[in-house]
Amino acid sequence: MAKKAMNYTEAVQEIERILEKFRAEQLDVDTLAAEVKRASELIAACKVRLKEVEGEVAKILEA
């Protein structure tokens, strides 16, 4: 079964969890790179979604 795509809110929540682990110094050397990579992927996905919504809102306001 395919994994459900993460929505914007879920992505932001996961970014916040990663950031909290980083701030609390709970990330060891072995997981740091993987967590930074995951956060980077989530941020990129959020940027894409924000651009999509921006376009949708612009179309609505033009009508």
C-alpha cells in the first residue's frame, strides 16, 4: 500500500520535532545527517505547497 502524502501541517510538525531534538542536543553524530536531510526535504516540500497555494489564492482574487 502506498504511503499517504504528508500535508503541510504534518511536515511543519515534523520539522519542529527535529528542531526540538537538535535544540535539546538529543541528536547524536550517527543520526544528525539523516535528520538534517529529512528536515531539508520537508522544507522543500513546504515551499512547493506554499507556492501552489499562492497561485490558487491569486487566481481566486483575480475572479
